[in-house]
Amino acid sequence: MEKLVNSWIRQTELFRSPSKLLLLLIFITQIAFPQDASLGQGKEYTLAGISVTGLQSYNEQTVKTFTGLTVGQRLTIPGEEIANVIKKLWKLDLFSDVEIYQTKIEGEKIWLELSIRERPTLTDVTVYGVKKRKIEDIINETDLKKGKKLTESLIANTRNYLVNKFRKQGYLNASATIVTKPDTSAVNARSMVINVKKGEKVKISAIHFEGNEKLSDKLLRSGKGLKKTKKKKFYRFWKKSKYIEADYEEDLKNIVDTYAERGYRDARILSDTFVKVDENNIELRLKLEEGDRYYFGNIDFVGNSVYSDRQLRQILGIQKGDPYNGVLLKERIADQSKPDAQDITNQYQNNGYLFSQINPVEVSAINDTIDFEIRIIEGKETFLDHIVVEGNDKTNDHVIYRSLRTTPGQKYSKDAIVRTIRELGQLGFFDAEQIAPDIQNPNPNTGTVDIKYNLVESGSSQIELQGGVGGGGFIGTLGLSFNNFSIQNIFDGKSYQPVPMGDGQTFSLRLQASRTFRVYSLNFSEPWLGGKKPVGFNLSFQRTQQFASNFRNGRIDVDKSRGFSITGISAGLSKRLQWPDDYFSISHGVSYQYYDFNNFNNGLFNFGNGSSNSLTYTLGIARSSQGPSRIFPISGSNFNLTAKFTPPYSLFSGKDFKAIRDEIEEVSLELLEIGPNDPAAPALGARLEALEEERFKLLEFFKIKFKGDWYSRITGKLVLRTNAEFGFLGNYNKDIGDVPFERFFVGGDGLGNFTLDGRDVIQLRGYENSSLTPFSTNPITGRLEQDGGTIYNKFSMELRYPFTLKPTASIYGLAFLEAGNSFNNFSEFNPFQLKRSAGMGLRIFMPAFGLLGIDFGYGFDQDNNPNSIGVSGWQTHFIIGQQF
């Protein structure tokens, strides 16, 4: 049997084993002493047959197909056909050895044998030295899938990838060992074991600068220079001192920018090296060349007709004689970091000039002064042609299109696109992080452009589950909220999936209960009444039941035969305003509550039998520009001012409320003197109840509330939320006094947001629920009870950082500072007498369940309960439900 000359075309594979070197010597001998002269000269044969040896997992016919050779084919041997066959088989990367032999020759017929060695197949990968949750990512990143053919290059590439991966994370001493072993469960199979040794993260023990005379080491090491590369200090826990190559490369650019911002435009880094101190520490050494400081000279605008030089200079904000700042100049021309920045490019694009081009050109540099021309090509005024929305599988088109700030025929405006993204995110029907406008078909000749908004639906229906301790026991809430409801399809059985959806309406049912109370509510709202203008309509019904209860021997006893109920209905309209800007809205609401008492008495009111009525009108003014997501806003603000009024019935009722008040004070004093166990107490108590019922038969009051939230991005994803709140409950007639309802209860998790007697429950973490509310002694029962405050104020600061903002779950952590208090009346009000707290927490938002969270707060002061001793200390608060 004779090996063909062409079988040796295998490049470096030939020299990987001693046996192949021996075959090479045999090959050379055959060339030097040929047995068949015609073979060396190249003779044409007819392929009479081909066989394949060395098969393990492939069948013979498959390999023959790979070669492209067919019986009856004419071949020149030696010749290019055999060489090409071998090259083709090598390129498949399926074989570790390929050889072709002649087995027989008869006349012009030749029989060949293809000898192959199959590469082993990967069956399993085991990774040590990394966290279990990271193993799957590593396997996917290195493409180590089951069935992959094992090659030396695959192993080498995997090893290099892992080492580089961890070195980029600061593990400069990282290493990876990869071994394979036979897997007897399959033919020609091997399993792989990867052992990663990351070692310790290499820290930066020192950073040295050389050549910097104009800017100090401190400035260059600060956040303005080395933002992410920091040297090791014992007190730095918020920013680690590990060496990350990518961060370091970015910081080198920041150093150059730091010089450029101060006029040193020629500054550069001559060299940067790091010196290994030991296995876990390095020193960075940077050699700088600062150059001279430059200043802005004349700045002329060329090509502008839409805006005057004066208008553009005002936007540019750079004056002749200012220190040269290349970074600032770029930002004022086009700030790429802020889509709604106040720069010249946005000024043109917000006024329809999509195709405008603004280029700053340095025209002269004399001594230390640089003159510029801002060359402007305004282009043709651009108008929107087609507006397309995709991805709304559940939400109807009209709900989206009415929220768009971009319409066909309108001038192109980048600001309108940014505003549209914010408002689509505020709807709550789509993932705000994935709302992506796609600018399509820009045509500078016709001055038209198309926009396609790509949307991803997120869950809009929610199951609300709340649980917490308050009001003497466990408070539970079960609610269903359909935030993208469609009432017009309520009788269409095909639309129930599980309920009619897609018209942007809200329909919610809610049940809240504890051993001492129950609240039932139903709410419906339509944000676009009539479908043509942003006029919102709201209708709600609510019923509250409160049962009599007593604390005895550490337990609460509830008597459901005694209690009171509140039945209420309300309706409201709201409208978006155009002045002062279109973030403002105004709302009007009318509501009626009926209070019914059945042998029930507590500290809020002094009559246990009878009824009371409340008819109110509420005026609200709000401004909401927070966004782009309502779950995790990063910018903008949200404030709400409401004023709630009842008619001043006492002005025309003809009752002598002064006489009623005087008698109430006399009876109350007498009850307090004799005590609840005196035989005369029941009669005096009954008289007091009758007087109180007469005083509050028709409730009259006014209630002013303000709440403001501001969101500011500090850096990256770190967001600061600041909050201020104020509430005041007043009366028209001092002889009637403040109503016993509609009070403010401050402190705790804010979980008790049930409409029990119209109260407002104000969250202030670090204190027990409602513990920052005034206390008083009930003249009938003699017990210490909470009256609720008539005035309160609260301030808070909250740092938020998101861990993930995916549609399936948004998770962020927070740290907070809070302070607030409530008071009996305005004369006692002291805005600086605040109860302070601090703490941290976690929030998880899942579309089906709303917001889930936990807070750990520390109260630095004593609460308002006279029986409390010492500061409040640590409190744990659970947030379960739709609260933002």
C-alpha cells in the first residue's frame, strides 16, 4: 500500500507527534527513490472505489459525501483534487488526522482508502472556583455546548477568555486550568473540567503623578479625574480600590478632559505604568505633559438664519476671554449624555431642523487665544410623515396615539419625542426601559421623516396583597386592580382574558380588614372621557365598618354588635392644563359620606349613637413630570396641592353653637372629676353624646394638603428623591371646633391607608404606626386614646439605586432620612419640632403583585405616647402593595 504525496499537505498538524516525523522520513525516501515513475509525474486514473477507516461516530457514506469524490471520477494522482479533498476535510474541524492511501491499481483504475481520526465530542463541563449561578453564563460565553468537537484551539481560547474575563474584574492573578477525560457513556466522548483560581482582587496602594504643576494630585485623583480608579484607604467603603483595566482606560481620558476643561488643551499622558508591590497590590505611575493654558477668543457663527448670533451665544454661554474648555464647547454644541440638554443642536432639532449640522472649527490660535467659527448647515425644515407603533399586543392603538406628542404633519421635535417616551412610560402599560423610538426614512430633500415606537407590554393587572400590624392587630388587604381595563367590552365574552383589557381605564376592587374594622371599595376611572381630550373621570364607592374593641390582659376583645360605619360615594373630573405648562392638571371632586353610630364611642368623638353627614368639594392642582418610569423615576418632579371644603352650615343654621360648646365643656369637666364609675356618669355621658351629635350632625371643615416629590440623578443610576408634605385641618366656626374625622395619623409604614373616618395615614419610618399622633384622655371612658392631628409636616430624603429594571421584576435598594410630626392645633404647631429617623430598605416591583418591600428604620426621638420611655429605636416595616 502506497501513501499519496498529497496526503502530506497538513501544515503544522504534521509536527505534533514523533510518529508523523517518522512518516515524513519515509515520504522523503519515496520521493528520492520512486518505485513508480508514473506516480511522481502525475497520472490520470478512474476512481474505482473508496473506503473509509477510523470511523467511530460517523457512518462511512457521510464521510464520503464530505470528500466530494465519486466512483467513476477521473483523478490525476498526484494532483490538486486529492489536495483539495484533504483541505476540505480539515476545514470541517471534525477530524484530528486525515490521510489518503492507494490500496490497488489495475490499469487506469485506482482504489483509495481514507484514514481519519475523529475529534472527541464534548459531553459535560464542570467548573470549579466560581459561584454556581455564574457557571451557566461561562458555558454560554465560551460556547462549551454538549456535542461540541474538542480542539486544542477551543481549550486554549476558553482558558484565555476566562483569564482575561477575571483580570478585567480586578483579579490580575487569575488563572484557569482545563483538563479533559474520557467519557465512557458515549463513543469517542470526553468531559471537561475547568478549575478557575481568581485569587484576591489586586488593590491600588498608591497613585503617583509626575509632571503636573498646574493641577494638583488631589484634583487629578478626585472624581473629576480618576473617577473609578481609587487608591486604597481604610475609610473608603463605597468605592473599592481594585484595579479594573476598562475603568482605568476610561479614567485616563477623564484626566485629559480635566485639563481640557481648565484650558490646557494640549495636555497629554506621556506614559502610564503600574508597579507590582506584592501579589495583591500595585502602584500606578502617570507621567503628564500639561502644556500652556489657552483662552477663548472670538466666536463667530456662520450659516445661521433661523436663530440670530445673539440667541445662539446665549445658548452657547461662552464668552471671549473665558479659559478654553473643549469639553464644555462640545456639550454646548451637542451634549450626548442628555437627550433633553439645552444645547444648540437640540435648539435646532426641537424646532424642526433634523438635518441641521453644527461644527465648531478652530480658525486661528495666536499666542494663548483661540478663535472659533461655529459653522451651521441648517438644512431643510423637517416634518413628520408616518408615525407607527409596534409591540402593543393588549393595549389598543388609540390609547397610545392619544398619548403621543408626535403626530403626522407636525414639525420634527426631539423634545416631543423625549416627552412621548416619558408619557408612554407613565401609562404603566409598557416597560419604560425598552421604549425605543426608531427614526426611519429621513429624507433631507423632501424634509420628511418617519418615527416608529417599539413597545414591550408589561403586566398592568395586579393582585394587591398587604399585611402588617396596626390598630391592635393584623391588617390584611386583598385587592384586584385592572389598570388597562375596557368597560365598553364588558359584555363581550370573547374579550375576557381574564377581563376586558386595552382601553386604558382603571377598575379596582379592594377589601381591607382586621379584627376591628373592614373596608370595601370599588373604583373606576377613565383618563380620556369622550376619547378626544385628556379629561379624566373618576367614580368610587366605599364602605367602612369599625367594631368596638377593648384591650385586656395583653389581648384585644372585639364586640361586633357595637360599632360605626361610613358609607361614601364620590365622583371627580380632572383636566390637563396648558398653563403654566402642560405638565399641570386641575381636578374637581364631589363626595358624600354618611356616618352611622351604634353604641360605639372612642376618643375621636363623644357620641356613640346617631349619625353624621359630610358633603365635600375638593379642588386639586397637580404637576407631574417625573419619569421616564413611574416605578423608578430618575428625573422630574411630582407635586399635588388639594383643598377640601364643606358648606359653612353654621352660618345659616340658626343654632347657638356657643351654648352647645359651653355645655359640652361643663359636662366633660364634670365627667373627668367624678370618673367613669360614678353612678351619675351614665346620665352625664348620654347628655354629652347628644350634644356632640347635635354639634356634628352636619360636618363643616376645610382641609389643605400638599405633597411634593423631586427626583435628581446624582451619578449613573444613583437617584435622590426628596419629599416634603404638609397638611392642615381647619374649621369655619370656633364654637363648633375641629371635626373628629379627616385627621392626620403620622408614623410607621403607612400601611393603614384605609379610609377609616376619612383619616390620612402618613408614613414615617422608624416609629410604630400612628405613634407620632397626639394623645388625649377620653372623658367618658377615662382611657388614653389617639385623637389624630389637625396639622402635620414631614420631610424626607431617599437615595435609590436599581439592581435590575427588567419587566419581570424591578428591584432597587434605598437609604433614607426622614423627619416629621403632627399636632393638635395650629397654635401648638412647630415646624422644627420634628421626630427624626434614618434607615435603609429594599423594593421589588412585580407586575402581578405591585410593590413589595421591607424597611429598617431607626427613630432617634421618643414618640408622642405619654407612656413611652426612651427613643423609638429600630423598627421593621413591610411594604406590600401599590405604593411608590
